[in-house]
Amino acid sequence: MSEVLDTAIFAGGRSKRFGEVTAEEARARAQELRDASGWGPTARVAPVARAWGELARRMDDAGAATVAELEPEVVAEYAEPLWVVPPGGSLL
């Protein structure tokens, strides 16, 4: 699980560890992706945007300041839908 939390992602205007992402940053990422989604190929972005929004809600419900404060099962549940870990485990 530590490798997922240590994965570098873009949030809050910079690259950071996934485990350091706050609920506010997750909400902002969800909105950014919702704004980018549309029809055709960009429609594929919508599920990722929804996952970021759901993650923010789960963090709020758990009182977690960062992703790292969530239960490992929750982190694992969101790793692929957020593309922190590519679906299937590899981009290659």
C-alpha cells in the first residue's frame, strides 16, 4: 500500500505524493476533470472525475486530512478508478 501512497500525482497545482492529497485538492481535481469531460474521447474522463469526488466525500466522512489517513482498503478501492495505479497495473 505504501507504493500507492508514494505514487507521484498532480494535485494542488504541483506534483505530490498521492498520500499527501487533501479532500479539498481531491474536490478541485474532480471539478477540473468534470470541466474537461464532454463527448467522444473526453467522455472517458467523467468516471475519473466522479471517483475523485467520491474520494473527497469519503475523506470528509472519515475525518481524514490526507489520503494517507484513510483505511488501506479505501485507498486500494480508489487507486485504479483515479488512475493512481493504471487499470490492469501498467501503462505498458
